[in-house]
Amino acid sequence: MNWIYKKEEIEDISQFPDNTYGFIYKITHFPTNKSYIGKKVLFHNKKIKLTKKELALYEGVSGRRPSYKLAIVESDWKKYWGSNKPLQELVKSEPIENFKKEILLFCSSKKLLTYFETQTLFVYRVLEEPDLYFNDNILGKFYRKDFDI
């Protein structure tokens, strides 16, 4: 199942706007009408061990030699289903047709991604609507259990 943005299916990273760092998403489970809102980055840094040839370039250099290099790789955004455990269990046990994965907003930096995710979670009142949302905390600071709702 692919992500949907304004009724258009996103199948490849080339379909994202230029300078997109990540996106805010909403996954909806049709039978319960519950949703999960989160954020996902498109690329991340990965440590790659240096080869013998690359290590040889540091022969004779004083100081500690590096043992790895950083490479920017595409994330698992295509097959991502959020970090919420109850939602992940539903995805494993039910047909994929019971879900909808939609992109709400594209973001150009890590800071904006966090800001807009937090804003979206508060606007949708996810902690106050337990029958409508899987989300149970915001930023690890605000928890559903803290409300007397």
C-alpha cells in the first residue's frame, strides 16, 4: 500500500517536492475509524565500516583513524506503518485494505517536522479523543493518562 497525498499516490521518492526532509502522516483503520498521526523522515545517516583500501589512506597520519564513514540512505518510508504498537498489531492481523496511509504535510527540516507534527497532534486533540486516535502521548511529555477524560 502506497502513501496518498491529495488523492495522488506517492510511489517513488522523486514524487516528493524538492528539499523535502520528511512528512507528517495519518494512518486510518477503517473498521474502528481510529487514526494515528506521526512524522517520517525520507533520509537518515548510516554508519558504514571503512574498507581496507579506505583505511590505507590514513597510513602515516597521526591521531586516531576513523573506522567508519557516514552515508545518507533512503529510509523505509514506503513500508512504514508508524511506531504505535496497537496499530502495528492491527496491520499484522488484518488485510491491508482496512487501512489508509495519507500524507498531510511535507517539511523541509528536522525542526519543522517536529514542530508541525506537534501542532497537528494538538489541533486534532489526539490525547482528548481516545476513541478516534491511537496516539497516547505528544513529545513524550504529554500523556493521555494525565487527562481525567
